[in-house]
Amino acid sequence: MGKQQRPNKPEVNLHLPPPGVRSDTKPVGGSNFDAVNDWLLNLTVNALKLPEGEREKIANQAAQMMVGLQPADEIEGMLCAQMVATNAGALEAMRRAFQPEAMLHSRMDWLNAANKLMRTHAALSEALMRKRNGGQQRIVVERVQVAPGGQAVLGNVTQTLGGGCATEKATQSHEHATETGRLSAPCEPPLQGAIEADQAKVRSPSGAR
């Protein structure tokens, strides 16, 4: 039997801009290539409700919303496009759920769909914020109340085992506050072990057997 001939793969001609060329539509999709931003915007517009004769208007509105989200690269551009689409879908589902002629089971179905879309939108928003913050969460403490004689610590606190002072490591904001004005609690000597304590009790005076 002769060898089977593999079908020829279709050739794809890439049209990439020369290096250093700035994209005019980068604020829309975050990419340095206009073709990518246009493609992402078309996908977003096609996912929305398109009344007759209003495609251009909706495309401009979607583009303005994506520009307002300020995508910095392609990943953020995709997240912003999905946020625009899920937000529009959630609001459309809510509109259909509260139509006067909607039956009860139909209304519940639309409300469930809206709930899922809003949860997805919240997850996309959180993913976008995590990417922009480098995966770190930012905690803002507006006010700290310390009772008399107490001590407040803001940050990560670790303590070594086996005695010794607490080692405090604050990767974020760090503050100690006490009533007496000390910056940290005084160190206490380590406790004696059980064997050392017993030996101290039964140790005979000097020279005694």
C-alpha cells in the first residue's frame, strides 16, 4: 500500500505591523495590534443585544466602556470584554424577569440566569484587580482602638517555639501601640525544662553527698 498523503495545511499570511508602531486602538483591547483590538471589540458587540440598525451605536458604547476599564494588555482586554458582555447579559435577564406578562417559572429562570451572570461578573472583576495588584490583597485600616494595657499589632506576626521573644515581620503596614508607649512587649526569659526544674529542686548543698 502506498503512503497516505497528508492534506496540505492552509497557509496563513500574517500581517504584523513593523516594530515600534503604536496601535491606535490599544485603549480598547490593550493590544499593540489594531487587528486584535478590532477582533475583540467585534466579539463583544456580537455577544450583546443588537437592535435593528443600532450596531454601530452599540459598538461605540461597548468600546467606550472598555476604554474606561483601561486594559493594559491582551489579558486585561479579554477580561474587560467579558465584563462588558456579562454585565449586559445580567441586566437583560433582569429586564426579562420583571416583564409583567412573565410567568412565575419563567421569571425564576431569568432571575437565576441573572444571578449566575452577576457572580461571573464579580469573579471577572476580582481577577482583573488581582492581576493589577500582582496577586496581593491590599488591606486599609482606618482606625484601631486599643484597650488600656493592651497592644495592637498590624501585620504578620510569627513567634519562635522553645522560648525567646516574638519575631514580628510586617510585610504591609506595621504599628505597635501600648498604653505606656512601648514599641514592643518586653522579652521574657525562656522557661526551664521539666528535667532542669527537678534537678534544681533536689540539688544538694555544696559538699553534701
